[in-house]
Amino acid sequence: MFRILLFLFLIGLATMGLGYLIEQPGSLALTWFGYHIDTSPLVGLGAIALLAIVVWSILRFVFNIPGLVSVAVRGRKRAKGHEALARGIIAAGIGDVRKARKASHDAKKLVPNEPLTLLLEAQTAQLTGDRDAAERAFRAMTERSETRLLGLRGLHAESLRHGDHERAHKIALEAQNLTPLAWSGQALLDRYTGQGDWAAARLCVAQNLKAKITDPTTAARQTAVIDTAMAMDDETTDQERSIKLLRAAVRKAPDLVPANVLLARLLAQKGKLRAASKIIEAAYAKTPHPDLAQTYVDMRHGDSASDRLERAKTLARFAPNSPESAMMVAIAALGARDFSRARDAMAPLVASGERPTARMCVIMAELEEREHNAQGLVREWLARASRASRDPVWIADGHWSKKWAPVSPVTGKLDVYRWTQPTEELTGPVEEPPPAYEPSALEAQAASQVQLAPPEKAKPPETSAATLAAPAAPEPVIFPLPTPPDDPGPKTEDAETRLY
């Protein structure tokens, strides 16, 4: 408002001054080159001022000609430098070392102060394998404010290539303190989780979420995995803290099977069987998993085999269409010697046209041995198990394990293990399943004690399903059957222990 009033005041003052000059009497005469000009003083002063402006403009243009020429030369040089940068970056991207090196040399000569010139130099050095030159270029980037973070990232990558993880961690920490970025935040998180520093890892996840590097869903999942890892460490020393951490983990990631299993087991140890059962039932309804099934069936110590079967049937109602439910009921039925129930549970999984997994085949072999001691069918099911598709296991970065872990044993990254079926690089031809088993024929076979066996010359050693543990998930596609001793000895394991 004050500026507007001042502007109006100055306009009024100029108008008054101009009016005053117009009202003053007088004349101005000029005789030059035979011309005579007679005018008022105001007009004469205006003409003189206009002439002075024109003369000054001409003189300034003349004196600025060298500067204009220099600007034009610099502009052309800069344009050529940018063209060299573009060529070099494209050449580096496609791996053309010769063109990238030439473009880098031209760019350094034409636009040495351009930030992209250092980047092109570093990329060219990386293409040629000159790590020292690349590190010098990245270090030069860190000395300039506009390329400092880019230089730090390059130095971080070079440190990892040299195996200097301590230096890489310091560089990532420096970059994160300047500006939180995705690469530095992930690098710090991988460092903390790889060392088992769960408190620092949890703080890092919170910082990444606050900086909007990580979305809320991913951050919640990572926090749940970290809480589960901390609870696993405190399982034997501080069960109350473990339970608290696991409850938080289950709230953040209800489908995290290891957290549900460990929480249910700790609650069962404290006698809170109802709460533990509800946790397993809720998790099993979303993610049918053998660890959940085994924890639920074995929750009450001292249960009879019939009680375990009833618990298996109860849990199966929460995921009735899952093959895991059928196998859980069949295993519990084998322990209770309810063979008809076990056969009914497995029938849809091994019916004609189906491709049972290795674990399903082992369960069927156990059933045939316990119910009828039909060694011929036992060997047939075990042979099918050797060719069957693998059952799901915990896989992380190509490494498989029977047990879940919070980080990958290969890369140290957090939450990499996934419960999935191993990929088979080579599979055999799909074989037709054997004819459906007729109970009457088996009963007759059992009554007559007829043992199916190959010719005596090719007779292999007796193979008992009770001596076979549940197949893991080895990397070879086809594996040989184990050869037990002639006398396997007394059977001390129950079916549930072997088949889960």
C-alpha cells in the first residue's frame, strides 16, 4: 500500500513540474548547417535528451561487440559440449567403450565444469574397468553440492565391489544424513539386519517411513518381521517380551506364519490354550501351512491319538479345500490307526488324473504299510515319490530351508523367505497313476499274505516307509531312494513326527 501511494505521489510531482516548465516564457533558437530552428525550451530539452540516448545506445553497442562475439562463441562451445555429453551417455548406456571414451574427452575439453561431465567420466571408467579412475570421478562429484549425493552413491557401489562393507556403510550413512533416499535407506537396513542389530533396523524402517521412502504396507511388514526376529532371540530369556513383540507382529502382518506359530506355542506353554488355538485358527484360515497344523495338533501335551485326530479335523474346517488340511487329517488318522479316515482324506489328492507331491506319496506309502503291510504298494508309492513334484519349502535367493529365518543367508536382506514350491529345471514325463485301489482285493491280499515282489534276481532290499523321513526339497530333480538295512529295527517314531 505504501509503495502505491509513493508511486502516485511521484507521478503527481512530475506532472506539476512539467506544467510549471510549460507555463514559463522563453524560446530556444538553433542555427546549424544553414538551418534555423526556433522552439520552446521544453521541446529543445526533450530533443537533446533523445539525441543523447540514441548516441549512447550506439556507442554501447559498438563497445559491446567483443563481448557479444565471446558470448556467441561460448554458447556454441557449450552446445557442442552438451552434444558430446548426450553421445557419451548413450554410448555408455549401450556399452560402446570407444565412443564413450571419445565423448568423455570432448566433454571435458568443451564443458569441464558441467556436472554431467564427471558422471560420463565415471561411467566410461567403469566400462573400461578402471576402478581407480571411477572412484576419482565420484570423489570429485562429492566436492560439488549439486552432485554430492550422486558421488556418494557411486562411491558406495565401488566400495561394495571392492568388498569394503564398512566403508560402504559409512558412505550410506553420510548420504542418509544429507537427504534420506531409497538406496541409502535400503543399504542401512540391509547392514543392520545382516548383523542382527534389530533395534537399529527397526529405527531405520521408521525413518524410511517418515521420509516416505517406504510405503506404509511395506514398513508394517518389515517391522513385523523385525519384531518376530527379536522375539525369537528373547524366546528363552524373556517370554513376556517375546509375546508382546509377537502380538504386535501379528497385528501388522496377520499372514506371517512364523510369528503366529511362535506366539501360539508361547501362549500354550503358559496354559492359554484357548487364545493359542484362536490365533492358529485365524492364521490357518488365511494361510494353510504345515507348521500351523503341527503346532495346533501338538498344542496339548498328553493328548491321545484320538484327541489329536479331533483337533486336526477341527482345524481342517477352517480351510476345507486346502490339500494341507487333507494331509493333516490323514497323518493324525494314521496315528490313531483310523485307516479308513486317512484313506478318505487322501483320496481326492491321489485320485486318477491328479499329480500328488512327494509328501502325499510318502503318506500313502505309510498308509499301505500300516494298514495292510503291502510292501509292493509301499515300494510303488515310494518310487512315485522320487519322481513327484516337490512340496513347498522356505526359499530365499535360491536357498531352501525347512525353517523360516528373518533374513536371507545369501544376501542378508530382510523378509526374503517365501513359502513356495521349488522350481524344477527338469521334470520327467507325466506318468499315468496306478489303477484305483480296491479294498476287497487288498483284503484278500492281506488274508492270503501274498507279497508283491519282483523276480528274485532283481529283488532289492526291503524298504520300509517307517524308516523314511518326510522328503525335504533337495535341488536335484530326481533323487535315489534310500537303502535301509535288512533289519530296520523297532519303530519308535510316530507318523506325525515323520510326515510333517
